[in-house]
Amino acid sequence: MTETRPDARRDRWRSHREARREEFVQAALRALARHGPDFGMDDVAAEAGVTKPVLYRHFTDKADLYLALGRHGTELLFDRLVPALNNEEAPVPRIRKSLDAYFSVIEEHPNLYRLLIRRQFGRDVVAEDKELIGAALSRLLGDYLRAMDLDSGAAEPWGHGIVGLVQNVSEWWLERRTMSRDAVVEYLTQIIWAAIDGIVRQHGIAIDPHKPIEVNKVVKLSRRR
């Protein structure tokens, strides 16, 4: 009879713990949807059908569970945002689809977004995601500016400025809901495109907003571990 190697047992145990943590994250998402951002560990345990001591075998404390929810939110966002940003379409449809991907996550998971912006994790998940996306947009804009033989120095403040604009508008929209998702996405699309178009026109370059750009640049985002 072949003995099971200790490494194999450790791998199976690690996989089991990861699967259980994911089950509890899903239970926390249900508790969050049911009770709002002020949900408690009792609510998560009830959704998971376990006792609180079982939860605490997999999460050191509530902040640890919150951080797992933050990672889950990042995955949701990046899984939709990255393909939209990298869509080989004309500039305006590309901007519009990227914004719609972002707002679709907020609209479908409003309590998760509210929880994330409270910054109760011991680390600022939202700020980390903003930095990742802002840096990626800066590289993307810099690539395009250099391809057009323009000064790429503005790419970094421009990229981070777009991220700040979109986040501030999304937080306002989530609480007010004075317009539809389609409307807020369209307004932001017009604002962002007007800035891009205005800057390149100052240098004598006209870009057709409804025609794909010949040189396609892509966004790369490294997920936080």
C-alpha cells in the first residue's frame, strides 16, 4: 500500500480550507445583501449554517473576512473591466463599455461597494484598486500619446484623474440614483472623450471617435494577493 506523502496531505488540506473560505465568503455576500453593510458574524454564520466558532477557524477576525470580501470585489471588477478596456473598438464605444462594466458591478452589488468604501479592512482595498487602475490607465494613455508623437508627461495625472472622476461620480450615483445607469455612463463617456479629443486637437491631430485606432494598446492589471 502506497503511503500518502505529507506534501500531498498538506495540499489537500490547503485546498479544503480555501474551498471552505470561499463558501463563507459567499455566505457573507448573502448576509451583506440581506442585512446591508452593518451585517455581523452571526448573520454570516446563519447564512452558512454553521456556528461562529467554525467561522473563526477560517478567518482570524471580522476584518479578515472583510478583506476576503474586498478581494472578491476586486475580482468581480477586474473580470468585467479588463476585457472592456481591451476591446479593440473605436475610442468612444471603448470608453462607454469600460464605464458600463464598472457601473454594472456597482449596480449589481451596491452593499458590497458601500462596505468597501468604508475602509474597515485594516488596509484600504478601494485605494489599492484605484492605484492599480490609475497606473494601468496612465501606461495606456502614455502608449497612445507616444504612438502619436506627443508628450506623454500628462499621462499619469490624466490616468489617475479619470479614476478619481469615475469613483466620485459612482459614489454620488449609488446614493442618489437621480438618473439611470445608461445616462450616467453616457455623460461620463462624453466628458472623458471631450478631454481626450480636446488635448490631441491642440496638437493638430483629429481622431475619429467611431473608428478603431490603428495601433491598439492594451491594459494589464495585476490582481492583489
